[in-house]
Amino acid sequence: AERPAPGVHPLASVHETAHLGKNVSVGPFATIGEDASIGDNSVLHPHAVVYRGAQIGADCILHSGCVIREYVVLGNDCVIQNNAVIGGDGFGYFFDGKRQQRIPHVGTVRFDSCVDIGANSTVDRATLGETSIGAGTKIDNLVMIGHNCQIGRHNVLCGQVGIAGSCTTGD
């Protein structure tokens, strides 16, 4: 795939406390939040969003419209396709007798190296602790990984798979 030239487009928004490694490319309307870090040779295509405190490894590619939420950690050589959401709140509620109350999801998501995520897929943040995706795992389009899942190394999850919260797979 074609790689954009290194540099920050003038229409990008990069917080003054964010750290960008060497040869990073940040496209127009991409956003990098406070205290986020982007590893060497990584690419943020237009409209990619990296929230506060997220850590993106070296040689990662974040395609248009993807969202990497707060404090998510991506290892090296990860590819996140268009409109994927990594670290959104998990689906957690309890009924208090009158209505469904939200359970705060204050954990995170951690990817090892060489993880690929397909378009319009989601990986929910943990309620506590972390949702994790092992090295070399490939996740297709329209896949949903629930909160607190532990997906092993070199798994392949094909289109429209849903993994309920707190499930574990082997390597």
C-alpha cells in the first residue's frame, strides 16, 4: 500500500504534550490527544483519532475514521482499518429496580505486535484490567470483541464474529 510522506498535515490536531516518533505521518483532520504517543514510522490517515494517553507502537497504520480510545496500547506493526473502534466502553449495566444503570468501564485494551483489525470492528475496553489481543492475531471486518476478553496469539476471527465479554481463546 502507498505510504504517505512523513510529517504532520497543517489540518491535523496534535496536542502539545503528544509524542511523535521518527518518520510519522499524520493526515488532515487526524487528531492526537494529550499525552498520547505514536511510534516511529507509523501512519495516521485522515480523520483517524487517538485519544489521550493512548500508545501506538512503531510501524502501525491507522486508517481513516478509526478511533483509538484513551490509554489503549497497540504494539508494533498493527493495522487498524477504517471506522474500527478500539477501547470503546463495554456493554455493562445493572438494573436498580427502576432503570438500567451504566457500569463504568475503566480498564483498557492492549494489543501485542502484528495485530490487524478489519473495518467497522470493535474491541471493547475492560471493566477493570484489560482486554487483550495476542501477537499476530487477525480480526476481519464487522467483528465485535467484548470487554475483558483475552484473545490468544495468531487467532483468525472472520467477518461478523462476536465474542462475548470475558471470553478467552488459546493461541
